[in-house]
Amino acid sequence: MNEATVAGAPPAAESSSALRSGDVERLGDGQCVGWQLVDQARALLVAAQRELPAGRIRELHSGPAARVETLVARGRAEGVFRTDLPIA
């Protein structure tokens, strides 16, 4: 694996930064993320950590992380998610 492989990998979700109708509800219901997907992402991160510096991995994750933070903030504002824990 090399940086081009990681950078060229398709995103876990559509690349659109706009949140689609129902995203908050599906995430709140636990339907967006399955544990298998989490395990696969963890394995990919472990492989990337062997090849890329930590700063580059953070850079590659900045877009998806921002979308998730926006989604969580919206879910909190709508009362779907807890507010007693930090977003990030």
C-alpha cells in the first residue's frame, strides 16, 4: 500500500459534503455503520500507519471527519444525540 492507494481509495460514503435527508435519523438508529465496516476501517488504518506519517493520515481524514462532526452537531441540535460528551 502506498499514499496513492490511500488517497485514491473510494470514500466510505458518497463524496458529497451535503447531508442527505434522513442521515441523522439513520445514524441515530445505528443503521449507518455496521461493526464489520468499523473493523475493516481499523485494518485499513493500521496498514496506512505503516506507510504514511500521522500528519498525512489526518489530512486524508479531514474531509470525512468534518462531515461526521457536522452530522453529529446537527443530531445534537435536533435532540437525537447526547450532548454530555464532546463531538471530537
